[in-house]
Amino acid sequence: TKLEMPTINLDGEVTVLATVPEVVEALESCAMTWQKLISTALEEQLKKVPQGNGPLAEVDLWCERNSTLSALTEQIKLPEVQKVLEILQEAESEHSGDLQIVLSDLRKHHVEALDNVKFLSTLERHLKNLTYGTGFNVVLDTIPSLMNALRMVWLISRHYNKDERMVPLMERIAWEISTRVYKVVDLHTLFKEDRAAAKKKIAEAKSTLEEWKKCYFAVRAQIEASGREQHWEFDRKRLFEKTDYMTSVCQDLYDILQVVIEEETKNFIDESFKTLRSAEAAFDMLLNFKHIRSRETINKQMMMKFNDILDQYCKEVFNLRISYVVKNVKQIFVQNLKDPPLYKNHPPVAGAIYWSRSLFYRIKHTIIRFQEVEELLAGECGKEVKQIYLQVAKRMKEYEDQKYNQWRDGTEQILPLLLKNTLLTSSVTEEPVTTKKNVRFIVNFSPILQETIIETKYMEQLGFPVPEIARYVALQEEKYLRYTNRLKNMLDHYHKLMGTLNEAETKLLDDHIQELWRVFKSGHRRLNWNSLGIGDFIVRCTRAIRKFESLVHQIHNHSEDISNKLLFIESTNLFKFPLSKNDDELPEAKEFFEYVKCERAKDVAHMVRKYSAIPQLLIKVEGRVANTNSGKSPKLTSYYAYWENRIYQVLTQLIVKNLQAFNAAVLANVPLFQTEAILSVPEIILQPNASEIDKMTVQCIRDCVEVTKHFVRWMHGTCLECPPQHVDEDEVITFSFYSDVSQNPLIIEQAVLITQNVHKLMASLSKYLNQWKRYHLLWKLDKGTVMERLAAEKPACITFDEELQFYMKVAQEVTQQPLIKDEQFIRLQLAPLAYTVQENAKGWVISLGKLLNESAREELFSLQEDIQVGIFSL
């Protein structure tokens, strides 16, 4: 509903506008329209009733009313509407009073609607669960919360605190609950469903109906007990008449289903006990049934079957004697006497006894169970079964005693011997003179000792007396376990530490390893598991291992420093190429190889500094191992040799890798330097020529290998550089790695391969230049001789034209040839050659032009003379 605004201009003061008749008259007409519109809207809203029987319909009604009245109220608050009201009031218009009455009603009903929506919204979630919940469990959980929420509305609301409002709402809730029950408990399909499911459904429906009434009276009692709240007493007939009736119907339906089930149960019992499979299972069920609350008719029916059980058991006892006891239990027992199946973690002897007793309990169980009914074992069948049972039990008892006696005697003999075992055993029997890395120490705690401890525990559980020494050992299990774990961890630490040593380091630390072994010696020579000093031995060993570990770590730190320096040397690039000046211009060949040489010299200086620092690190190792710092300790002879060999391998790998990289650069289609093709009559050659490039390449390779001359060898048995040796007065020899590295087959192979590849490349470029020889007549023929001969022949103009066209075509053709030829790592610049060929062609054109000019001049002069002679003749 929308209020129409006045069309006149209301700008100005209220007091002034109230004196203008035309304004007042227009506003009175507008006020009458508003009054009629608002009155009609109020009447329509007050006439509306909830659309449905459920509680949510009432919530929807108040929400709709609040929405409509709120829209009207907000329009009344607009500034232009308020100004209209002020003008009419100032003008003392009779329509102003009537409109204010309607507006007062609007405000009153709007406040009521707003208040009701606020409080009913607290119930909405519960009402939705009540209406749309998936099952009775949701409804049962909702009713107490809903009733407490209703109580809060009753206490706080200004409009739902009266019977005329609260009773209809609660009546709708009762209707909703009844409807849910009616829909679920469908009498047309109830007795076609599963009986148990149908009973459960009816029980839940009945509980829901009862919960509604129960919660109502619980809240009523709380209100009365408080003494401060308004009494909660509503029309019980309207709230509970229908639900109470439905509760009684649910109880009747439940009783009907119960009777039907009882009849089915009795028939099932009759059929079941006619074809009993196991009398023992039936008897168990019969005994258990005594403790189950059931209807009297079913209890009577079950007890009537007692005789059937007795008859069936007599048959089973006979079958048990034939098939089970004789064939199964006895057969299993006999077949597995030597290798009985054991439970997980059971030791062999106690496990075998456990197995025997489990078989025994399988047949004993039935006898003990049926002793509760004396009649079962009083007959002939019962006596025969008891006799068989006793025979098998005796045989099993003898088996247990035999196993136990063998274990007891063996334990008393072997335990003292096992306790005398040394703590450790090793893979060497004699104290070694030289250390072997693969020597290992093992905790010498016999598995038999561990097994005996477990056997002892299980034997005591089985009720057997155990030998004193076995009990003593079992009581010491925690101590033995602690010792073995500490010993194992100690040895694991030692073996892991030894695993970090290479052969050279093992030889280097031979004395220290021997010293460590002397600490271990008491553990595998003297101390046994009866000794009192096991803990002290472990402490000594652990301390010695830590000391040895500290030494190993220091050596490894120095080794890592040396390895890093060698890695730097090995990864050095000895072929650093200059960058191109731009895309087309590359360095000349000589400039390229000079750059490589200069850069290599810088890197070699850095490499030599790294190499020179290695002896100082080895001297530090010498200080830790031999307590000297001479660089020539006999104890480190093999260690020096190890690192010198590593240096040789690194230098060899350095040269091989760099030569391989340079060979790859030669073969790659990336030009590194440029050379020019020039005409040196009568040949087309490279500048520098192929021979010079081959020589520069070979020299570059030789320089690469000769890098190793800068790495001076150590004196034998030391890490000190060998001083220069004077062979004679003028010749001095420095011993370096060059003599060995240069003879390496891989390096020789790579050097030859690079040389061959460069040679092939130069041959390929020469072959490419041969195609330019098709222009060789331009420089091979002598222009003067050719011109003289041509002049003597006095050719026609067409001959001159053909020759000129030919040389002009050659000059044009040359300009269209590519001026750059990239092949592998060389860029061939053809511009000088092309320019020379083009100039030669132009020279022929000029010579022909001169000859043609001279010939034409002679012809012209000859013609001129002829003309003059003719004129004179005339």
C-alpha cells in the first residue's frame, strides 16, 4: 500500500503555508485519501486468519501483518508526510483529528505485530523441527525445548501472555504432533510391515504423544513452584483430548503386534527345537533366557522344550564320542604332538602346553556346562561320555608333565652356561695387527636366554613350579633388556661411525681404532652376564666412542675442506669464450684464442692457490692424529698418497671435461669467432688460413693440458711440494702432474678428436669457397691481352653489348650472395671476397667500355673523313 503525496509545492514555513487556503484544501483532500487507505489496510489485516492448522501458519500470519504495517508506518515517518500533518494541525483542520485517530490505530497494531513476530521467531526453529523433522527422535528432542520457549514467551510477551492467544497456539502445536503420528502410523500398511519395525514405530509415536503432555505439566509445575509467574492453566480438553486418545490407540496397536509376535515366536521355538543342531547351544540359550525379561507365554514355551534338549543331547553325546572326541580332538592332539601350533608370541614349551589345554577345554566345556542339570550325565550315555573325557584328559596331562619336566631339566643345565657368555662377540678371534673396516661386534645375549625368561613367565602362569635360577633370570629381565639395548645402541653408534670412514681414513686412524678395541676387549674376553661391572663397561665404551667420534668429525671437516677445494678445481672452466660485440661481429680467430688464454691464466692462478692450501689442511690432520706438524709424518704416508691420488683424478677429470666441452663447442652450430675469405690471385683463401687456425687450436688444447704443470707433486711420503731439481747447470726440472695427466688415453683421445673435427671443418669451409671459383676468369685472364685481341678483331657493337651484359650480370649476382656463412664454431665473412669479385667485374666493364669508345671514335673519324672526301669530290 502506497500513500500518494500532494502535488502542490510545500516549500516554506509551516505557519505560512497553513494560512494559504489553496494549500490547506489540497492537503485536506490528501489526508482524507490517506485515512481511507490506512483504514482499509488495517481492516484487511485484522480480518485475516492463519492459513492452515499448524503453528507455523500463525507465525506466517504475524510476519505478513508486520510487513504490511511496517511499510505504512515507514511512509508516515517520511518528512513530506510529517509536514502535511503539521500544516493541517497548524490550520486546525477537522480532517487532521480523524487522520490522527487512524494513525494511532496503525501504530498500536504495528507495535503488536512487531512484538509478536519477535517472540514467535524464538519458537520458529522448534516449530520447523516439529513440522519437518525427519523422524520421531527429532520431535522428541524438540518438545522440551519448545515448551520452555513457550514459557518464556508467556512470561515476557505483552500480547501472548493471555489465554486467548496462548491456547490457540498450543492447540495448533498439539494438532501438528497428532498429524505427524497419524501420517507415520498408517493402519493400512502397519500390519504388512516388519513386526519389530512396526512395534518400534508405534512405541516412538506413543512416546511423542506422551512427551507433549508430560512437558506441559512439567513447565506448569515449575511456574507454580516459582510463585512469581502468571499461572499456566489452559483448557486441557483442547490441548490433550485428541493426543490422549491417540496415545491409547497406539498402546492397543502395540499390544496387538506383541500378541502376533508372541504367536510367531512360539511357532518359531517349536520348529527350532524339533531340528536342534546343537544341544549345548540350545541349553546355553535356555539358561540365558532365565535372565531375560520376557512375556510369560514365551517363558513357558521355552521351558517346555527342556525335554527336547535332553533328548537331543543324548544323541549328541553319542556323536561326540564317535566323531568329535575320537576323530577330531584325539586326531589333532596326536598329529601335532611334535610340532604343536602356537599362539602368537608364545614360547615353544609353554605354548605347547597351552595348546594341549585348549584342546582339553574344548571337550571339558560341554561336561561342565551340563553338570548344572544332573539328569544329563546320570544316564548310560552320560557315563560313557565321562569315561572318554577322563581318558583324553589323562593323556593330555601326561603330555603336559613330560613337556614341563624336559624344560625344567634343560633349563637347570643350560642357564648357568648361558650366563657365563661374554657380553660381546666379534668377527675376529685374535687381536688384529692391522685394522679391518668390516670387523663387527655383536651383543652376545643368547636368544635361548630370552626364550627361557618368557618360558618361565608362562610356566608360572600355568601353575608350574620353576627352577630358582630361572626365576632369578626372569626377575632380572628388565636389567638384561636395559643392558642389551644400551650395548646394541653403543655398537650401532660404533658401526655407523666406522661406516663413515673410507679405506685411507681407516689406515690413518689405525692406532686410535686399536685403542678403541682395547676398551672393547674386556667385553668380549672377560665380562659375562653375571658380572657386576656391565654398566661401567658400557660407560667406558661410550666415552671412548665419543672421543673417537670427535676425532673422526675433525678429520672429516678437514677432508670436506679439501674436497671443496678439489671440487672448485675440477669444476673450473678452462675455455671461457669472449662475448660477441653484436649479432654479426665476432672476435677474430687470434683475438678469440688470446682471450681464452688470458682467462685461463687467471683461473689457473686461483686454482693453484686452492691447491697450495691443501697441505696446510693435511698438516692439521697430522696434528690431530700424530701430534706433529711436519707434513711428513710416517703415520700419514698412506693418507698423503690417498689425497695425491685424488688430486691426480681431479686434474685428469678437469682436463677431460674441459676438452669434451670444447669439442662440443666446436661441433655446436654457435659461432665463436670469425674468419674472412679473400682473393689472393689466383686462389681464394681464408684469413687466417686453415693451417693457422689448426695451429691455434692445437696450441689451445696443449695449453689446456699444460695447466697441470702448475700443480707441483709432493715429495714421497709427505704433503710437501717437491723443490725444482737441477739436472745440469742450465736445466731445471719441476715434478708436476703434467707428465702423468698428459699420458692419459682419454685426454689424448679427446685432443686428437678435437683436432680432427677442426680439420674437417676447415676442409668443409674450403670446399664451400670452391663455388666462388666459377668467377675465376675475372682475374685469371689478362685484360690488356684480351682487349688487344678484341680490338684487332674489330667486333660489332652487339659483341660489346653481350660482353658488357655478362660482366654486369656477374657483378649483380655477387651482390645477391650471402655475406656470412656460419658453420659449427666458425663464422666465415664473405664480404671482402664478394667486394673483390664485384670490383673485378666492374674493371672488365670499364675496359670494355674504353675499347668500345675507342672503336667508335675511330669509326666516327673514318666516316667523317669519307664525308669530307665526298664533299670535295662534289
